[in-house]
Amino acid sequence: MNIKEKDNLYIAGTYSRFPVDLTTGKGSVVKDSDGNEYIDMATGIAVNTFGYADDEWIKAVTAQLSCLQHTSNLYYSEPCADLAEVLCGRTGMKKVFFSNSGAEANECAIKVARKYAAEKKGPEYNTIITLKNSFHGRTITTLAATGQEVFHKDFLPLTEGFVYCEANNCEELEQLVKSGKIAAVMFETVQGEGGVLPLEQKFVDKIFELAEKYDILTVADEVQTGNGRTGKLYSYMNYNVLPDIFSTAKGLGGGLPIGATLLGEKVKDVLTAGSHGSTFGGNPVACAGALSIINRIDDGMLDGVRKKSEYIINMLKKAPGIKSISGKGLMLGIETARDTGEVIEECRKRGVLVIRAKNRVRLLPALNIPDELLERAVKVIADVCS
């Protein structure tokens, strides 16, 4: 059996895979088993922050592998502590809980929000407002937090205690805050799986105004938007706000699984010994890799992300067959006149890998993709769309 036949026989059929088996990669170029090369404009869905086989990342991960590949959280480990220090130092947050994925990071954020509200205002203050069209993960609770019924229907009953607000609807948000026992408002500043749609500044301002007025927590989901993806270290920084809690994952590890939930001043001491935990959370190898990533996302890198974003938008907004472009930084969604699936397939045949976000073509290239490769990829996308 070849790899595709073996996959179809033995792996649960949860993914509609493209007919490509990837074998090797370097930077923003990846090869399949037939020797075909592709410019990767998706990076494992915003995971491979600096592309494939990044030399500095490999060096950091390999060095840690030769020391300790794992130690339980019953003991201290240097990479875990160092990464927490860097994350807090660069964001103004106070404490970090490490896990293994975005869904787990969001589960932690939800638990912290509910525990804080229960202790401060009473256990009935357990409802969390999230946004319609959001996506927060695939566990039963993060599915409940996700404001899209399509993800709910096969897994009912979901965890109770979530209500959904239309994104950018300030009046509906205020009504929901006033009408229930609200613990927190949870939001993505750019709805990734929902179509790469940014929130409006006035709506984000309203979230924080209401949070202060009614003493509720703000929770930013930075799983996909974080770690330089939108041109700021974390996307909430585009809006000049500081949430009480934010979650991140994906690009933080550069290719290894890691999640992080960052806790601000209000909630820094909510989690106490035994109140939460993770076997693999804070794994020293994953943390060593994450340190090599986060330490290189400096002002120069972020400026480069914004410039690359501007180039993509300027080149594609005038291209025939492109109706609109949404998103921030190197997290962009392209609405095309042509069927989205056809565009993705034709791009693949012409050596460019892109993915979907609802009815849009989604672009999530490496933050350091070389300009020459970016120009080639954008030209292919423009040609295919026209």
C-alpha cells in the first residue's frame, strides 16, 4: 500500500485531505513524494512560524532533547520558566499556564473566568459571552464556546453557560451583559475559521467598556492570531487593549504542540495547587522550541510582516476575479468570484498551497517568507483568480 491507501485504511476519516503527501521542506518550500515543489502559504494552519526545518529552531529543540525530553510538572524545568518569563515580560501579563493546544488553552481560560467569577460574585455568575461565527476548539466545552451551529449538531448536549453575540453589534452585546449573570466576554480579534474577519475597533472598545462597568473579565483567543501573525506580537495589541486573560498556541511552538493561557493582574492567583493541570504542559522540548520562536519575533520581524501584508493586499485588490480581502498582517482571507475550492485546487496544481476559511481563500505564510517566493505565490493566486 502507498501512504494514501494506508492512511485511508487506518486513520479516522475526519479530514478531507488534499491528494498530496508531503515529505520534506525547507523555509517556505515543501516537496511531495513525487518531487513536486510547492510554495507553502498556509504553514500548517499558522503553525510553522518560520517555515520548515528552521535552523535556529532545530538547534534549540535538539539541544534540549539531549538534556531532558520530558519531566512532569512535579518538578521545575528551565525552558518552562524562561518561556513564561519572556511571555509575561513582553505582554504585561502576570502568570502563564502551559498546555498542548489551542483548545486546551481556551479550556483553561474558561475555567479561570468561571472560578474567578464564582469566588468574587457567586457561582451563578458562570455565563460567558462569545461571538457568532467564532471558533474556539473541538472539545465539548470549546465547541460550546464556538458560535457556529455547524460544529454543534453532532455532539449535543454541549457544556452549558455560553451565549452568542453578533460580532460588531454593540447594542446586542450590551443587552446580553445586562440580561445575565456574566463571567466574561471571549473573542477573537480576527475570526479565523469564521472567514478571516477582523473585529471593528468600536466593538472591541465596547467589550472593554462594559467589562469595566459591570466587573466582568475579557478573554482574547489568540490561538491563530498570536505570535506575530497579524503584525503585532498578539493581535489585541492592534486595538490598544489589554485583556484579563488570553490564550495562544499554533505558531508559538513553531511546529511542536504547545498552548499557553496568560493571566493578568485580576486573575493571576485564581489557579491554585490542584485546581488545574496537564501532563505534557510546559514540556521542556516544546518550550525550548517556543523560546527560539518568540525571541525572534522582534520589531524588525513585525515590521516585515506588515510590509509583506501590504504587498499582498496591494497586488491582489486590483486583480480581476478578487472581490475583497480581509484580515490583518499575514492572516488574510480572499473572497473570489471563482469557486473557492477551484481556486485552491488550481493553485496547488501550479505549485502554491493555500487553504479555505468558509467562502474565502486563506493565506497564512511564514512570517519570514522571502520576498521572491511571496511574489511568485501572489502572482499564481492572482492569475488563478482571474
